[in-house]
Amino acid sequence: MTAGSPLRILQDSLRGAPIIWKGDYPYFIHPISDGIPRMDPDVLRATRDLIVSSVDWSKVDLIVTVEAMGLPLLAAVGDATGKPTVVIRKRSYGMEGETKVDVATGYSQSTVFINDIKPGERIVIVDDVISTGGTLEPLLQKFEDMGVILQDVVIAIEKGEGRKRLNEEKPHWPIRSLVGIDIIDGKVEIVD
């Protein structure tokens, strides 16, 4: 059982997170972003509570995430708010209106598929991590092109310059994070 404010619980859970290298890319391992090591339920509750308390839900029609690691947050936030949820999938279902988007992380490239999100819907995107912004940027652009209203974008953990870059390039995109980290001397450090 962890004690403290929701922000403190999330921050404390990040300190000491293991680091692995994917090529030249330092990758931290945390239950919110990777599902391992095992998640203390207080960490998920704290992250959920930080998201839920920071959004005006009266202006939201739908909560959206990208599989896979956004799923725990999507389920927790959807349950707490009673709002419907949609998962952007990594495979095609061939549904009418399905939209394909090419995305890239700091260490890989892939394609994701948007289904059942309609023009004019007011969405909140919740996700686990932003680092380069390579997944989020093409998705937000596609949503904008589709006529979807980006009400809010809440990322649990920010590492790197991706959010800052996107906020500078597209200031009308409402991207924010709950906690920022950096990897310094092989360790996770909390940054403002």
C-alpha cells in the first residue's frame, strides 16, 4: 500500500524503474508503460485520479487510446467517468470508415487503425508515454483531418522533447503530461 498524493504516488513509482537499451534509445520499464514489473493498484488508481480530476468531462463524448499500454488507463478512466471508450488498434478490421495511420516510436515504426470515431466527436486521448511524439503526431493530425475535436490529450509519463515540440509546432493541440522524467546516469529522474 502506497501513501501520499496521487502525483507523489506516480512519481515515487517511477524512481528506480529499470532501464534497458534498444539500440541507442534508453527505455525505462514501468507498469504503466510496460505492464511489468507488477503494478501496485495504488499506482493505477493514482494515475486514473490525476487524469479524471484534470478533465472537464461535460465536454467529452469519447475516450481514446492506442493499444496496448494505454489500455489499463483507458479502462480505469472510462469506468470512473462512465464515458465510452475506443482503442486504436495495431491491426485492420476492415470496418466501414476504418482509417489507417503510419506511426513511429523512438525505436520502431508501425501502422495503426482508427475505427468508430466520427467527425464532430469530442475526444480525450489517454496514453502511457510520450517521448518523440512519433506516435501521437500523425494520430492527432489524422483526427484533425477527420473533423474530430481534440478536447484533451493526457499522457501519464513524458520522456524527451516530443510533447514540447508538438506544443510548439501545433499549439492548438491540447497535449499535456502528468509527470516528466529523464534518464540521467542510467536512472529515472523526475523533472518539471
